[in-house]
Amino acid sequence: IKPGWWSNRDQRLLDDLENSLTTVIYQDKETDTEQLELPEVLKKLGLILKRGLTRDMTKTLNIRPAVSDIIARVNDIIKAAEKDRNQKLLVIVDGLDRHDLRTALEMFASPLLTELECHIIYTIPISLRYSPSFRQPMESFQCLDLYNLPVFQCDWPTATLRDRNSGPTSTANKVGRDILKSVITKRLAKINETDLFTPDALELLSEKSGGVIRDLIRLARGACQVALKKKKEYVDTTIAKEAIQEERKAYTINDYHFPELATVHETGRLTTNTHHLPKQGDVVICDELLQNKYVLGYYGDHTWFDVHPIIIEDLEQWQASQNSGAGNREQGTGNRESGIGNRE
């Protein structure tokens, strides 16, 4: 909370909020509610909202009325602050995209998140955005998609989107890549460094970012660190590949992921196939792939999906092993048939 956001604050409203928080916070033995300043009060509010929307808490404590009272007190503060500043407040709640799909769905299915009377922006997990279970809760929100820049072309027929021959290609998307490269060059220009990356290295880093700006910056930073370690004055493709390989280590692909990755890469569409996990039960595999950025979403005239380029070689190796295994099995069958013929 920025200093001075509410210059003529009403202490009575803050006291009312603190009292409403105390009715729930006292259940937490580690919580000290004495002398809470406003930022700390709102931190406690975030804790209570989170706990009030989780299954474990509601099993033992019916806090819905208390949370409603807390929200009413916060709305009183919002009205007073907006009147004092003569402008609307905007609240940005970051970090909710880090929750698993099940927890996020419970949170956003609750009407509590829409009861604060101000402009508010929530981040959500990407898998929740495309989950069929979120369609009804989504009606309470205006969803703003943050687009990934495509680094490859995706072919769709003009007559119908059901053509099975359509999907992602290996053809570079020049427009998307040029924008990504400009992000790096413009940052370098600010420090008067225009030749730090060779054109080929910049092209490779843009491709392997998958069009995700955060991944692009991390790859570029990693490449600079490799160059410094090797005492090089610039980043070439060799250094870029080493940085990409290091970043690739952060991705752990399970065996049951590969068939879905192959399908998405071939068709540009998500599947609804599930896999049973001991602690989570049946999970939609593509939801997990989206959440972990193994699969990325792209938008334009239509929505399509593709495998993150940084793991495409893993997918190709898996496909090669599958084809090799199938060939060996066919050869073995042929040998057995030949043996039978000889015995006859």
C-alpha cells in the first residue's frame, strides 16, 4: 500500500475492521492482533479470505458470516478513501495464479471475490482459464487474456477449424519473433549496448522463449551470465544454446505427458484425457501442462496451443523412441512368422 493513499483516514473504520478480523484471527494461535497498522490489517484480511475459501478451514469453522462482515468493513474504508481522494481505487491481487487448479476453482467459484466495491484485478492459473468447470464462475468476471507472441506459424483452413491436417507448423512467425527481439534490443539500447547478442543468438533465444516475455528475459539474462563465466564479450549461438540447456533443466516431463504433448503439437488443440495421481486423484493432463508452461496458448483469429519450444527436442526424442520400438516389434513379428514357415 503506497504511503498517503488515504490521507484523512477515519480511525473508527480501521478499528471496526480490526474488530471484525479478531473474531476469526483469534483461532490462529500464532497471530497477534494487537496494534495492527493498516497494511498489516489487510495482510490479515488476505490470510482470512484464503482460509475462508479452503476446504480444510470450513470443515472445522463456519466463518462465512465473519468474512462477510470483514468485507463490509473493507467496503466502508474503500468508500471513505475514494471520497477523500476523489478517485476510484484499483486493487491488484497477484500470485493467485500459483495455486493448483482445485484450490483456484474453489476460490473463484465463491462470490466473496466479487464483493469488494472497487476496481480489482485478480491473476488466475492459465489452466483455470480454459477449464470447463470455470465457465459458470467466469460469468462473474471480465477475463483479460495476456497473449503469448507466436514464434511459429499455425495453419488453419479457411472453411472450417475441424480439419485434422491443420495445426502448428515449424515455419517461423517473423512478426512475433521480431517483437521479441526488439524487447531485448531496446533494453540493451538503454545501457548503450547494441552488439551484445549476435543476430543468430537473438533469433534462437526468441524462438526458445515460446513468446513468453518472462522466459525471454530469463534466457537472455542466463546467456549473459554464461558469457561472463566464459569471459566472452558477446553472446553467440553456442552460449545461447548453453543457457537454453540450463533453463531446460527446470522442466520435468513425466511419461504420461508425452502422448498429450504429441497430440497438442500435431493438432493445436487441448485434450481432456486424465491421469490418476495418488494425492490429487484424476487430473486433466493438459490442465497440468498449461499450468507448468509445457504447453502455451496463442491467440489471433482463433485460439490454438503448442508445446513450449524449449522442450520440443524431448518430444521429438520420445516420438523417435516410439517409432523405433514399433519397428523392432514389427521386425520381431516378421522373424517369428518366418520361423513358423520353416518349421512347417
